[in-house]
Amino acid sequence: MVDFILKREGAEGPWYVSDPETKYKCTEGTDGSWYCERLDKTIQNPKRRFIMTCSVKDHTGSQLVSLFDDQAVQLLGHTADEIFDMQVSGQEARAEAIYKQALFTECYLSLRVKMETYNDEARQKVVVTGMAPVNFEQECAQLTAAINAFP
């Protein structure tokens, strides 16, 4: 269950601007154009992609996890460009409602957990690699079958 979504305020939301083809990060130039340093090219129509931090919990406790674009769109039901456009056009309340609606969503998560060392400090990094909604009807049928299997 997702119980908290960490997001930055204003136009600096939980996303980055990228080249739509390669997903590489782009920076905005002084003339309003977007530039990909990695490819050394100007991007005409960049795309915003989510990179957000959430707190998820179950009966054992809670954990901070990172969600990338595919899972964040699945959780929120909107792309980063759509939410950015809402915020820029003065519809902050609508964008905030999207984040609130995603809270306490029950789902199955596939996680990749690894230890990373940064400045001689070991940290645990948890990334959501897959997400699926809970099918309560199927869960109940499986539990009923398990209960009925006992004599």
C-alpha cells in the first residue's frame, strides 16, 4: 500500500525532462530550447518522465522506494506531462487530487533491492520494477480453497 508520495513543489515536480527516444535527461537553454548533453543535440519536443519517491507499507513495516515512469503512470493514472500542464495552467488542486487519490492504493509490487556505497556509506536502494492491482475476488477464492483443504 502506498501511504506517502514525496514530490517537489512548483514546476520542479517528481520528474525530469528527457529526450522521448532515448530517455536521456535534457537541460533547458536560455532561449527556451532543450539540450541533451549526452547526445549533444537539441530536442524539439521533450517529454517529462517520472522519477518519484514513495513510502510503501505492509503488515511488516514501511519502506521508501523509487518509482520510475512506467510504474508512476500506472499508480497515478496520468503522465508527468499531464500533471505538469495542470500545475502550469493553474489547476494545482486537480493535480493534488491525483496524488491524494493514489494514496492507500493496494497493489502487488516487484522490487529490486541492492546495497550501494556512496561516500563510504552503505545504503539500501529499493526500486519498484513491477506493479499489479490486487484482485480481491481471486484472493478470497484462493484463501477459501486453502481453508477448505484442511480436514
